[in-house]
Amino acid sequence: MSIGQIIVLAVIVGAFVVFAAALGWGDYRTQQLTRRIRDRDRKEGAMAASAMALLKVSKCVATASGTAQARWPQPPFDRLRHVA
């Protein structure tokens, strides 16, 4: 092999190595970004779930008190009103 062929071969191999390194670095960055987004979403999901649980409890309390207000005062129950 002449020196010219060796240089051409080294440039071609070097280009493949640089390309592989760029792909590897991009893949690494993508995985980091995906991991950060997934962790953030899990944290937000946990906070949203606890907020929804709190909202459900407050709605149940509000519904119970609203139901109690709707039930009372009731007219007196007269079992004999249909008899006469």
C-alpha cells in the first residue's frame, strides 16, 4: 500500500469513527432527555394524583354537607295522610 492509499483509508475510517461518535452522543443525550421528562412526568403525576385525592375528599365533604342541607328541613312525615 502506498502512503496515499493509507491516508485515504485513514480519512474514510476516521469519518466513520466521527459519525459513530456523533450518533452515540446523540443517543446518549436523547436517553438523558427522555429520562428527565419521564421522571418529571412521574413526579407531576404523583402530585396530580394526591391533588385529585384531596379534591375527591373535599367534593365528598361538600356533597355530604350539600345533601344534608337539601334534606333538612323536611316536611313532617305523616303516614296517615293517605288514609282519610
